[in-house]
Amino acid sequence: MGSHLLIVAEVLTPGEEARGMSLIEFIAAGGAIGMVILLLSIVALALGVMHLFQIRSSALAPDEIVEQLDKMLRAGGVDSALEFCNDPGNGCFLCHVVGSGLSRYKRSPFGALELKGALEESGRDQVARLYRSTDAMALVAGVAPMLGLLGTVVGINGAFSTMSAAQGFATPDQLAGDISLALVTTIMGLTLAIPTMAAVAFFRNRIDAIASDIGTIVDDLALHIEQGSGGNGAGGSGSARRSPGPVRGAGGVGA
């Protein structure tokens, strides 16, 4: 047993060649499992860049959309506002929420009472949809360390198989590949999982914050309809602009 530990220690001790290992050689040492982790890291990076552009206020509730809806609803143009929201070219979080609320408002005999419930329900649906868009990154974050663990188990199993075939007298060169696989895949898996988990938490917190601001905008727009006139709305001269800070929770859009 002592000789085995000595062999493993020699393999794990970074020599001149190990210190000079390039990135390509490091990835190659991970074998097929390492390549899978590398592909997942590319997927995670692409998803992260996509979410940076999609999950932002200017994409979910553009200023020009807010201004147009505010102008229409202040003037009592519910029909024109609904048509505006249903236009595919105006598709965004805000238009989906307001459009759903206006549609139910026009069909229901309860008027403004139905509007409030519709806006709240539609807001929850849209927030849930944004959360689901981050599920792919969360999956990568969960799978990556498991793949690293799989590589560790495969590498250790290979090392013991090599020692068994050599009747307990395997040389460091014979064990180097298996032990490198065990260590490299673990490093790669954790290196991918840690920042990806942090990114998922960042994007979900960002969704909460933006949904809160949009909730305030939707409240201001709904007041124009409730009062039946655009001129004397509670928004006054402040129109339906973004509030300086969160007011509603993520599930309280239009509450």
C-alpha cells in the first residue's frame, strides 16, 4: 500500500513538463468527458450572452412602448392600445401583460375589477416564462459537477485497473493518464458549475427587479382605464415611467 501511495504522489507532483502543460493539453487530458464539459461551457456562455440582451428593462419594457401605451390609455383609446399590444412587432413583456389585461377587460362585464385580476395573472405568467428561460443554464450548472465526478470515478477505476494488471507494480507513467483524467475532469466540472450557478442567481434576481419596476408601470397604466379618462389619472404629469426602485414583487405585476 505504501508503494502505491508513493506512485500516486509522484504522479500528482508537478514536474517541469506538468508545469508547462498548455490549455489544449489540459483539456485533452480530460478525455471524452472533458470534451463534453467543454461543449457545455460553450452552451452556458452562449446562454449567458443571450440572457444579458433579453433580460433587461430596455428589452422587456422599452421606453417608446411605455410612452405609446401611456398616450393611448390617457386618451381613453383602449381599442388602439389593445391593437398596439397585439402587434407582433411590439412583442415584449409589457405588451403581453397589458394586452392580456385589456383583452379580458373588454370581454368581461366586471370592467376594471376584471382588469386588475387579468394583469396580475398575466404578470405571473410572464415572470414564470422568464424564469423558465434560465432553466437551461441551471441544468448546465447541475450537470457539470456530476460529469466531473464521473470523470474522477472513471479515472480512479482506470488507475486501479492498471495497478491490478501490473500486479501492484505500476509505474507513474502508467498511472499518469488515469489520474490526470480524474483530476482534470473534476477541475473542469467545478470551473464550469460555479460561475454558471452564480449567473443563474444573477439573472433570476434581475428578473425580480425588472418585474417590480414593470409592475409599477402597469399600475399607472391601469389607473387611466379605471378612471375612464386619460387626463386626470393618478399618474398625473408623471406618466407611466419607471419608478426609481422596486415597488411590487415579481408575482405582483398589476396587483
